[in-house]
Amino acid sequence: MPAETFQALLITESSPGHFDRAIVNRSFNDLPPGEVLVKVLYSSLNYKDALSALGNRGVTRQYPHTPGIDAAGMVAESSSGEFRPGQEVIVSGYDLGMNTPGGFGQYVRVPAAWVMKKPANLTLRESMIYGTAGFTAAQSVMRIQNHPLSPDQGKILVTGATGGVGSMAVAILAKEGYRVTAVTGKPDQKPFLIGLGAREILPRETLQGNADRMLLREKWAGVIDTVGGELLTNAIKSAVYGGAVTCCGNVASPLLSLNVYPFILRGITLYGIDSANCGMDARISIWRKLADEWKLPGLDAQGQEITLAELDRHLDIIIQGKEVHPQNLWVDFRTRRPEQLPG
């Protein structure tokens, strides 16, 4: 072990309902038991991380806590025959960053069952440009393909298209030849979405209203919804006969106000997408696709690299819904300037 302590972003409850964030030195004894100790080099920033940093008990039950549901780095120690020191690995999903100290620390200790060897055609940095957002987008596209739904069957709608999942879904769908219609509340991001491969950009208001309508005019062969609520409701109502709709987010609302007609009159299928508890076999298969045939050109343009010292500000930006880049990265702690180190 290279040092007695390591650095991490720590969320503490200073008074009931009030949570503070600080970069602190942590002891390896603060980490839970596990077969694999990983030195974290990169971690992506997700909405769930921001909720954990706010003290959301639905994400994290006990504090103090270090968020970070993604981590990519090198094995430092291992008692598992599956992994050896120096191997490059990805740890994503399961309970990491929720109730287990996560990737916003310089080290994580986790069960071997949570650890995946990095695909050969992907760098650690690239894996965290994808992060959980890219992984979830890939899961969603795979559901659309396996429905089955081919590119010649019609348009695919993507909601929340400038967010992490949405932007990656737009890019992967376009790479696979689908005609993508992107929905966003950020009209200034139209060039960004067109650059990803979207053929049509719609304002968020297009999918709002119509609460009294049982069905809407058929438009979408498939839908990848990342926000939930009213947009998901209207997307389902306007899916074509036999269409496929995936659902993976609830930033707009966790509620779905819907009648049964899209399902019993149009045969619509609604697929729930969960990235946290996806089995390892499926996880490996999806990451291999991201590393190979679904690997996106210009990955660096899909994200913004940040330092640990800048993480606090970006957590606030995510919560406020003002993020421009789908993924924000922070690199290993050695890259920080002396004035960014804790006192």
C-alpha cells in the first residue's frame, strides 16, 4: 500500500438535514471489506452522485459518505484469483458510491464480483467518458435492437438528449443507422446534437400537455426516455403500433400518468433499464460493444475533464440542470496543483 491515507470527497451531515462537502484525508481502515483494492484514476459524474452529495436518503442511507458510482483504475491489492495488482479495471454499478464508498476517493475496496477487466480497445479515461451514462445508453439501444426494431422501421425519439445518457444514445443510434429525433430544453445545444447524428431536434414543449388524450398520433417506432414524467407519458402515447419504449430516468418526475390504451390497442412494450444491478455477463458484453463496434469517434468532445477540487462546483451544476457536457471527468490526484491540496 503506497501511503497510510488517501484523499476523497466526503459528505457529512453537520446538522439534521444539512450536508457539507470537503476533500479530506481518509484511512484505508475507513474502507469496507472486499477482495479487491483499486487505485482510482478516473470517475465520471452522474446525477445519482449529486443526489448522494445532497443527502438524498433514497440513494445513500448513512453518512459520512464518499459518492461516485463509477471508477476506473488499477488493482492495488487483491485476494481474488481473478485479479492481480497492476491490472486495469472498471468498477461500475452495484452498490458503489451509494452505500459503499465510491469513485470520488483515491481508492475503493469492493467485492471481486463488482470488478471487470477493462476491454482492450478502451482506455481507462475513455471508459469514464462513457461511465454509467454511456453504459445505460448502450443498454437502451440494445433493448431497441433486440425488440427487434431495425433502422428502416421508423424514427427513434430520444428525450433529455443533451444529458449523459441521452447524448450517448443519440450518438450510438446514429452510428447504427437509426433516424434519431432528439428532444431537449436547451435550444442552444442544437449544433451539438446534430454533430452527434440527430436528424431532427424538437423542443421539450412538443411532448408536454395532452393530459386528457388517451392516445396521440403515431410517430415513433422506438423511444429512449431518460427523464420520465410527462415526456415519457406522451412518448408512449405517440409510439407506433408494436413500438418499443425504454425508460431509465426520473429527473422530470418519477410518476407516470398513463392509461392502458397504448399497450392494449397498439401493443407498445415499455422496457425498464437498470444499470446498477445488471449481471456481470451482460455488463461485459455491453462494455465490449462500447469498446468495439459502438466506440464513438471524438470521445474527448463528449466530456469535460475536471479535477477533484472542481468537483463540488460541478455537483451543483448537475443538480441545477445546467450541465453542458454529458460527462465531467476528474483525473488522479497527482495532477492537482499544490494550492488544491487539503491543508
